[in-house]
Amino acid sequence: MSECIGLKRRAKGEGAQRDGDGGYRKGGGDVRLFCVANQKGGVGKTTTAVNLAAALAQLEKRVLLVDLDPQGNATTASGFDKRGLYPTVYHMLLGGATLPEVRRPSRGGGYDLVGANRELAGAEVELVELPRREFRLADALAPWQREYDWVLVDCPPSLSLLTVNGLCAAQGVIVPMQCEYYALEGVSDLVTTIERIAAQLNPRLRLIGLLRVMFDPRVTLQQQVAEELARFFGERVFTTVIPRNVRLAEAPSHGLPGVRYDPRSRGAEAYMAFADELLRRLEGEARAEGCR
């Protein structure tokens, strides 16, 4: 029984502490390192990454968000002007800067950010010639990642070398998706990629779950696709559904996550519910694994 309690505490990330300067000390908690990925653009991927980071921070978790998308939308949504940002995740991947040199406290989100901008697009070519090109992100995070309870990686909307870096660094993948016909094909391709990465490069990688976003229950097709997803993926489809919400769309222009911009909006409340469901799911898995 005591072992089960210990596993539960570690799943909650207990043990990490702030130091006197407001930074993070290495603690005894196990870090959760997840990618938020979908190779299809415009499906709420960045919105999910930013709002999940902020929601976990509100639940008193120490969170690092890594923007691995050259579009830099997670950087903008965290309150930064990506155009003049330096150094960025680009410099970290190429070995020109360390995590402590590139991370910044988000402006109002409650989490730390490793930002990105268009400069990151050049990394696709430059990484090809580097040793351990698939593991540049994993190697850069490794010395410091245990300073956090959660590390979230916002991957680009493609199955590129940058995405492969995210998948090789992660323990699991959260897939936000719209309930539309073409999205089903995209998810199938992504699941195949996750399985290949797990088989060849990162055996700890697994699909954590699918999150239905931008959902409008009035649209019959979305209801049908949602049912199809639940039938095919079963428990890997999260119960929480993120509704289409204007306040979530407005929030990035103010440099804030939706859960901080308007906490009472339907979208913000849905992301808080999702964070809670995710934590409960992982804690349940930890208890089951520890008590076998």
C-alpha cells in the first residue's frame, strides 16, 4: 500500500521546489514530457498546448512549454513578440544555447516558455548533418527537465525532422483534432508514425489520447465522427470535449492563454476540465501499475 501511495505522489510531481530566486530546484518528482501533435494545420494544436500548460500551472504544477513550430504561435500566445526573440529553441537545438539561457517566464500564463520564430525553419536543413539529429531536443532538455513536473512540446503541423525530435524526446502524445472526415485519415497517419518512432527510436513513446476540439454539437457530421473516434480508439479518446469558442480565439491577440484571458468562458472551463481529466487518468495508470 505504501508503494502505491508513493507512486501517486510522484505522479502528482511532488518533490520539486522553488529556490530563493524564484527558479526551480531539481526534485524527486517524475517529469511528464508530452508532445501535442497533429500533422494537419488549423486543428487547435497550439491552442491546446498553450491552454493545457496554463491550466496545469493553475493546478500548481511546474510547467515548461517548448514551441517547436517555426510559426511561433505558442510564443505569441505566451505574450512575446517572436520577431525579435533571441535566443530561441533554434539555438538550443543546434547547441548554441542551453535551456536556462533560452527559457522565459510566460507573461501571465504561469509556465516557462522556450520560444520559436521563423529562424527555426532553417533548422530542418541544418539538423540533417548533425550527430544524433533525431535526439537534439531530448539531449538539450535532459539536464534540466526534472526541474519541472510537466514539459509540453508544441510540434509543427507536419511529420518533419522537428516533429521527430519532439516524438523522440517525449513519453507520450496528445492529439487534438476536429471531428471532420479528413481528420480521421490524418490521425491514422500520425498513429502509424508514433508506432514507428516507438519501434525504432523511442520505445517509451505512446499515444496518450485524442482530444476533440472546436466541437459544435449542432453539426451532425461532427457528432458522427466523434462517435466513430470513440468506437475505434475507445478509452484513448478523452471524455472532455473543447467547444468552438470565440474567447479562446481572441486570447492570443492579447498575449494570454484562454484560461487566463477569460477563465469563465466555456472554452477555458473545458481546458481546465481536460487538465483535470489528464491528471486523473495518469494517476490512475500509475496506481494500477504500482499495485500489480
